[in-house]
Amino acid sequence: MSQSSNKGFPHTMVGERTTPRSSVLAVLRDTSGGRRATQRERYQRIIDASMELASEGGYEAVQMRTIAERAEVALGTLYRYFPSKNHILVVGMLVVFDDMRHRFANVVIPGDTPSERILFVLRKNTAVLERDPKRYEALVRAFMFADASAAAELDAFVHVVNAMFAKAIGVEDVSDEQLNAAHVVGDVWMSSLVSWVAGRQTTEDVIEHLDLAVRLVFRNLGG
């Protein structure tokens, strides 16, 4: 993907493999090829500060100067790491979803069919919105507005979500057809989250919409 999209779920090529958790964030936190420990620690403070501000006041509360002050870094240093607050929040969203994926990696996902297992994963992930609505409103808005500068992070996000869906489908080798179906579900998921941010859907509406989409998409792929 050469640039990000604000209209839905960014797509990888059919058949592209997922990236392990250890490398997803390591690549993003060490893009210079060898940041020192102090630089990595500074990077983490910036991410943490942006997430705290998002929890406190939503998207509008996350401002570059305020992030710099909270993270105790110079504003110029912040801009050397990230060109915009959207970029920072997209990284935050990637971290959240990668942690979700990691929690599913070594457990048996309940359900008799791929659609039941994918719905279980989606319900669990969607439920986190209610725990910290201001933060997740900010993360989804950043995802919508991110530009090409966050392409690497958006690509990594696709890898993470694909890994969750592949685990939920429950087969060792996910077929192209199954991966395409998962992409459609991802589109519906992100579209529903955008509607949730805009106040047009409740979390219950999001889950109901996902339930219908997953069952329709997977009805000819093992249910």
C-alpha cells in the first residue's frame, strides 16, 4: 500500500502473510535501524502521553505541544519522531490492536464455525470501546484522517487484524477466498467504528451490524 485510506480498512495483497508481534512494533519503534535505549524510552513516553490525553479529552485534546509537554520532550524533537498527532494516534491504535491479537494468540477461540469464532473476536475487541470511549474515538478519528506518512503503521495494522482473523478462521493456511472475506469484514468493522464515532451507532448496533456481515460473507466458506 503506497498510502493510507480514510474510507475503510486498508488492504494487503491476497495471500500476504502476517507479521509476528515482536517484529511489528520493533520495526516501528526502531525505524532508524538502531535507536538507543533513551530514544526508545522517549518514543514510548510520546505514545503514552498521547493515549493519556485522548482518554482525558478525546481527539481535540491531543495536540502536539501538549503531547510534548506531557512526554517531557522538546516540540522539535516530537516532530522529528512524528509529523502529526494523527500519526502518533495511529501508532497507538496499532499498539492496542496488537495487544488484542496477542491475547488471542495462545487461546482456543470458542465457536463451531469460522463466523462464530470471528464474531467472538470482534465482540471482544468492540467491547473495549465502552471502557474508554474518548480514547477510542480519538484513535478511530486519527485512523480516518491519517495520510501517507503513516502508511507503514497502517500496513502493520492490516497484518495484525489479518492475524486475528486467521486465528479465528481456525485453519493453518488461510485461503485467498477466506482472506478476501476477512477483508470485507474488516471494511464493515471500520465503517461501523466510524459511525460509532459520529454517534450514529451504539456499540450494540456495531456488534449487530458485524454479526450480519460476518454471517453473510462466510455462509459459503464453512459458515
